[in-house]
Amino acid sequence: MSTPQGLNVREQPAVAATGSSRDAILSTNGLTKKFGGLTAVDSVDFTVDEGEIRCLIGPNGAGKSTLLELITGQLTPTDGDIYFDGNELTDMEPHRRMDAGISIKFQSPHIYESLSVEQNLRVPLQRTDRDIEAVLARTLDRIALAEKADEPASDLSHGEKQRLEIGMAVTLDPALMLLDEPVAGMSVDETADIAELIRSLHDDGMTFLVVEHDMEFVRKISEQVTVLNQGSVLTQGPIEAIENDEEVRRIYLGENA
Amino acid sequence: MTDGRLPSRLDGIARKLNGPNTLGNSKAFWLAFAVGMVGMIAYPLVRGSYAAGQTSLFLVYGLLALSLSLIWGYTGILSFGQVAFFGIAGYTYAIVSLNLGGAFGQTVALPVAVGVATLAAFVLGYFMFYGGVKNVYVAILTLVVTLVLETFMAQTAGSEWAIGSVQLGGFNGIPGIRNFALGVEGASFSLSGSGFYWFVLTLLLVAYLGSRILVNSRFGYTLVAIREDAERTTMLGYNVKRVKLAVFTLSGALAGLSGVLYATWGNYMDPSVFTIVFATIPIVWVTLGGRESLLGGIVGTIIIERLRLWFSVNASEFAIVFVGVILMTTVLLVPRGILPGIRDGYVFFSEHGIRKGIERGRGTIQTRIQARLESVGVGGSETETPPSSEAVRE
């Protein structure tokens, strides 16, 4: 098993992220994905800066999840390139991208149901040369599941499963964390917990790219919002500007309001 | 988890053998295991060499079951291909040992045959896993490969189908494989009856304990993680394809070893090992015994094969039907298999006490049977679902 280089990659930029100069950690160049006749992602040029929490919004079918899957390598692009931390990702195998410092929490909870909470966290940790017990204790504490460490993951509530999966992804200490609708189907309290968790990880220097529908949640965590529509970037900017944008209101926010 | 009374070296070994990925880790389990092993070792002394020779076939099959437990029970890849590697190794062993002749030939043929089976598993696994074949398609593909081998080997009756001095023999297969022997000419020993039994028992024990260490290691965690959610495991940085290929190759090697022993046990090799019946039987063994348990597959094998032997003596062609009935009954009562069932029962009774446990257990079994019967539309349902059935009648 190779040691994830992501760990080393991550240690240095954590300092830089707190400074004022921000570099792009992720950028796409003319990224396109076609499924037969359907163009799900249409020559997207998109960047995520180091140390930010970027939200990606847009109506259903806008290509948000497809974009995430192109970044993780679950899908290969029809055209265009992806760069992460100065390296080209486009032809890299998915597991190598994780080694390079990307992590993802899927939309529906993907956890190991028959294993205990602690074992779930050990699976990603056993590959690393980090101090497993220390990271384990800290992560359990952080996702507020320390008391349920020995329970089978299948017994957890939906919100707890979501937190556990974030915890699994976070143990690898990724430079870029992708979250696909992290608060879908959650109560108000659970949503607040997740927002708190994301902010605290962000304070430690983690960069986030979050796909989300819940605008209130977006407002809580985000600085910058990108709006996708029909596979293309419609607009991007600070959340206030986005919420007041006529076109965004018409095609996206208007539908929900 | 360890009881602290063992000397440190033994303790280290015990820690490697035990873990959350195997069912039996308690002192009670190991005690029962030791008693069982003593019984197995003593068996030829009690029942004689002939009976031991017959029984050694079940142990040979036990290795095949173990290979399926690893790939299916632990990694979640249902393979009908274990018998293909079993058969490939058996044929290879026959061809190499008969061509070389003598004890030395047999000694050489063993690693060659296992090597060829391992290579076959590696090549098939490489194209499957790196070609993106997943889930049920692995089962289909491995079954097809097995059946193609049957068709191919069955048509090798002509004299042009010979490798060296050995005729492949079509349906009749290759006869005259000698009992297993180790060594070189003049300094060799041949294994049959009790000797062969103990030899196979030793191999099975080593393979079992080795597999326990494997599944309780980090690698074992990775296997279970892949079984539970392959996509999540990839996205935690694991090279899932490579791990699948590794375990598929390893289980192919185990199946190959089993096939070599089978060839020397029966002194012949024919295409019946590639038939759909034989391809399915290992799945029956492992399902019955419990696929999440390494020992389960072995126990299931011994039970089924013992019964099959008994039925085929007493009820000839209905043997396979009876096996089917036993399988269905077991799956109905203990869906996870016999050994996990015993473990669950043990935990259950130690929590609730015997008397209360029996009452509860009876209730559980009753509801389970009732649920199954209702799901196929037999009994009980009339009283409980009146609205829908009436609506249909109207």
C-alpha cells in the first residue's frame, strides 16, 4: 500500500491558506461530459481557491453531481482537463486522486453498515502512517459519535451516518473535500451540526466544494457560490450578489420560493 | 480480547488469529475447535484406513469451500469459477505427473498445477476487474468460463488431443493418476488411506489458520470494506481492482490445490468437474455453513457431502434433491448459515437464559416461517389482509 501523498501536500498549504494570497487548488479547463446526445457538463471553466468553502448550486440536471464525479474520476470527461494542486488529474485513476488529497462524501450515505463506527474510521486510517489511535479519538469527538464507537453503523440515524461518512473522508486529511448534498433529508438541528463541523474543519485549513440545495445552509457556510445551469456556469460570486441576481432567481431560486 | 494468561509469543499468534472479521474468537470456540481437531486426527485410527480415504475427499472439498468463502463471503464476489481453477489444476497435475512419471514427477506436478491454476485465475481476474466487470456479471462470466471448459474438455476424445504421452480422453477423462507421492525416485513416500487423510487435514488446517490471519489483518479489513461498499472504498484511496485481483488469484490458488488433491484422490480427472452441478455445489456448501465464516464453508462441505454420500447409497438419483431441501430448510431457519446461527444462538442464550431463550426462539422461528409462507401466499394471510383481498374480489 502506498502512503497517501495527500498528507504531505496538505501540511504546507494549511499555513498559506490563512494568508491573504489565494491560489486555485482545483481548476477545470473546458471540461465537457456527454452522455450520448445529452451534454451534462458543457465546457466548464471553473476554479476553487485554496482555503475557501465553495458552494455549487443549480436546478436538477444542471450537472452538479456529474461535475463532482468528473473530479473524483468516477466519470471520465469527453473533453477538457482538470488540474488539482498543480497536477493534471484528467487521466488519473480515482484512488490515486484520493492519495493526491481529494476526498468525497457521497450524496446518500456510503458507509460500511456491518462494521462498527470505529471500524468504519479505521478502514481509511489503516493505510496512512498517521497516529491511528489519536486521529481516531479526535475524529470520533469531532463528529460527535464517540459514545457510539462500538455500535454497528447500521444502527445509526440518517444524520449520524452522514456525519460518520464525513468523518471517514476527513481522516485522510484531504486538501479538498467534496460534499454532495451533505444535509439532504436532515433535521434543523442536524443541519446546524454539519455546518458547525464544516466550519471547524475549514478553520483548520480544509478547502470545501459543496453541492447543496438548502439555501439557508449555503448562507451559513459559504463565501462564494457558483451557479450551474444546463451544464454551464451561469454566474458566480458572493452569496448576497447571487441571491439578488435576476436570472438566478428566475431559473433556480424562484422555483423553490 | 486476549485473556492474558498466554505466554507472550502465543499471545501474539492468538491476536493475529482472532479479530472482528472471524466469528469464533472466544476461549469456548478454540476449546471446541481443539476437541474437533483431536476427533478429526483420531478418525482414521477409529474407523480404519478405508473410511479415512473416503472422508479425505470431504476435506479436499473443504479447501475448495474455503477458497469460495474468501472470495464470496469476505470480498462479496460471487464466483462460479472456483471449480474451473480446481479442474484446470487437476488436469494439469494429471498431464504433468503422467508425462514425467514417478514420485519426482508427482512432486514437481503439484506446484506446476497450482501455478497454472493461479495464473488462470490471475488472467481471468485481470480481464474482469480491470475491464470493469462487477456484481452479478462476475458470477455469469465465471460460470460461462467454467461451462466453456466443460464443452471443450468433453470434445477432446480424439487421439489428436494428447499432450505428451497423455490422452485428454474427452468425456472419459484421464485415468491412471497415481496416489499422491512426495520425494525423488528411491526416496519417496506415497500417500493413500490414512496417510493421505492426515496430509489433507494438515493442508486444510494450515489454509484455514492462514486465512484467519489474512482476514483479521489490514488486508482483511480491506476485503470486508470492498464487500460492503466498493465505491466508498475506492474513494478512500484503495486500489479496489488490484485488491479484488489479488484475492481472486489467491482463492484460485487454493481451489487449484484442492483440484490437485482431488485428482490424486480419485486417480482420474474428467470434465464433470466443470459441469453446472459441480460449479453450484460449493455455493451450497458455503451458504449452508455460513459464508461470513471461514469454518462455516468447511463444516457445510462436510455435512452436505456426507449426506450426499449417504443419499446416493440409499436413494441414488434423488441425492441432489434432498440436498436442495436441506439447503432450503437451513436458509429458512438460519438465513446466515449454520455456524453464524450457532454463534447467534450462543450469544442469545447467554443473554436471555435457557428457558426464556427457548420461548423467544420459538416465537422468532414461528414468525419467520409464517412470514415466508405468507410471502408465497400460503396460510395465515386471509385473516390478516382483508381489505386488499376483498377489494380484489369486488
